[in-house]
Amino acid sequence: MTPRKIVSRTVRFQGAERIPYDLPPRYGSDFAEVNMSPSVDARPKQGVDEWGCVWDNIGVSNLGEVKKSPLTDWADWDKLRIPDIRDPGRWQELAGARAKAGNKFLIAYGISLYERAHFLHGLENVWSDILLAPEQLGRLLDLLVEMNLYAIERYAQAGADGFMFCDDWGLQNRLMISPQSWRAVWKPRYARVYQAAHQAGQLTLLHSCGYISDILDDLIEIGLDVIQMDQQENMGLETLGRRFGGRITFWCPVDIQGTMVHGSLAEIRAYCRKMVATLGRPNGGIMVKWYCDPEGVGHRPEAIAAMCLEFVKISMGK
């Protein structure tokens, strides 16, 4: 099987000859990526993005954080710099993307529906406006949904296999907002995006960290195929496997805040095997990866090597 077919059959629980993985270049990857250039959801370390968000770096991490949001007051809506997602120049990198990906599974990236909203409006403002200004908040979210729907069309023309964006919904032990609020405000909008992606022949992927098990049933219901989570220990491997195994595909490294940081090399290797056995099923449901900002989370080179080598062995049935 080609990597493209291995990933597709794993996600669809159709059985594949090995477990898919996404690891540093020396170990290999079954995945390729394509994105807008520049991305409407670009997140610079420092500087100002297309929307007018002011970013600054938070230290050794590759990630930045928004220091100033351009839309803290809904009265400034008409002043918001809305990027033109239909600008032909933004999509030039799609030319030949399928050929460049070769036999790998091609992931296309969209625009987050929660993170981009709080980048623009401020985190506390988004939380407050779930109750205080739902129409204005909905207007912003619907704009982001429409951008994603257009992106899905363009990516379909380029031959993308999957559609993905990032929304971290969890704190360490609960969602940032109530599950009821998530279901009322975000669930129907995610559903529109996932329905459009499926109609375009794309599998759906979401990166979301923290404690998110309270909404995983909902995400499965509305069509999420792959949950890319970098933490599992805060929800419990056994709990995740029991409640959701066989119903969604997990795409995970060793827990990036727990065992990967504090565990011995033997414990990291053991966790690799436990995670695959607990979250996966004989016909699919598990893919493995590394965390691509190891310095930002304190991952030792020897720990990364131990994890990657163990994942390759497991993938090969050793």
C-alpha cells in the first residue's frame, strides 16, 4: 500500500498493512501538507498579521501569542481588515501540490473557528459574548466558516485528501467554555465545515489539546474523522479508548506534558505501545506522530529518538 492508502484505510477503519506515522525526516512521514500563502490563519512569532493582530513571542517556543486584538469592540467591525481569501495569489502554491505530495496523504489547512475568533476579539470577550453579544459573535464565526468553505473548494481542485485546522478547546481538566455553549455556538458551524469537506472528498482532521473529551461525542456525530491530540493522560488513555475507540481515529505523540517530559526512556517506549493498543483497533483508528516544537515543551533529544524508534517498530509489527 502507498502511504496515502495506508492513512485513508486507517482513518476509515478498513484495515491497513501498518500504522501511519508522521515523524522527523530521519524516520519518515506518510503525510504531505499544502496551505494558502499567506495563510488567512497565519500565526507569526512576532509582528502584525493580515487581520491586524499584534503578535509577540513567548520564549523558546516556536509559537507566538496575540498581545493586541483589533476587534475588542464590535463597533469597530467596519474597520476590521478582512483578508481576501479569494485573491488568486493566495492559492499559487496549490499548483502541483498533488504531484509534489506523490504517494503521501495530502493535508490541506483551513482557518480555526475558535482561536482565530479570540485572536481577533480577545479571549475573555469571546467568552462573555457567548451570552452578551451572540449575534455579533456569530457574524464573526460565520465569516470564518465561509472562508473555510471556499478553501475546501480550492483544495478539492488541488487533490487534497484531508482538511484540517487547529482549535485548542481544553484546559487541563475541563473545556474553556461549557459544553452546552460549545454545542449552541460552535457545533453547527463545525458541522457545516465537515459536511462540505466530506462532499468534496476530504477526510476531516482537528488539532485540539487540553481536556476535550466532553465534546468528542459531538465532534464524531458531526463528521470529524481524526482528532489530533497531543495530550491524553489528563483524560486517561483507558477512558479515551473505552468511550471513543473504534469511532474516531486518534493521531497522537506520547503525551507531551506528561510521560514525554517526565518519563524514563523505558516508560516512553512502554507508553507508545500502551497508547496504540488502547486507542487503536485491529482495523484502524490510530496514527502516531511527534511534537514538532520539542524545545518549546522541554522534550529531550534522547526521548524523541526513543519515541520515534518505538513508533516505527510498532508500525512495522515488531
